[in-house]
Amino acid sequence: MIQNSLPIQQIQGLSELSSSAQKNQSSSESNFNDMLTNALSGLDASLKNSEAQMNAFVAGETDNLHQVMISMQEAHINFQMVTEIRNKAIEAFQDLSRMQI
């Protein structure tokens, strides 16, 4: 005989998923804010790391040029990402300001 009932753990998991979905709908603004904050924090950290590695290389404290170049490229990519996020936000604002009410 095949049993179609779900175990208690799966039922509890489904109720937790539905409650988390409701929280996600109400906190979408804070999630976007958190995403922007994390992107800017990541950019700042990668820029500081790149600068520190570059200064260490120039001062002769390290001779690993590859790692210095990799950290500089990571900082560049992070900067490009944040710039594109800014450009998209400005574009969205301009689209909203052109809308007629």
C-alpha cells in the first residue's frame, strides 16, 4: 500500500517556507538596501586590499606580482559592477520621472 502523507518534518518545512516567503515580500526593500550596502562594502574592501598589496610590492615586502595584479583586477571588476548598478538605478529613476501620471 502506498502512503501519500508527508512526514512531520516536511510539513514543518513547508510552513517555514511559506512564512519566509511572506517575510521576503515585506522586506524586499531592506534586501535591496542590504545588497547595495554589501556591494559597496565589497568594493571598499577590494580597493583597500589591492592598494595594500600594491604598496607592499612597491616597498619590496613581497615579490608576488601575480597576486598583486589579480587583486587589482578584482578591484577593477568590482568597481565596474558598482558603476553599472549606479547607471541602472539612474536609468530607472529617469524612466520613472518621464512617466505621465
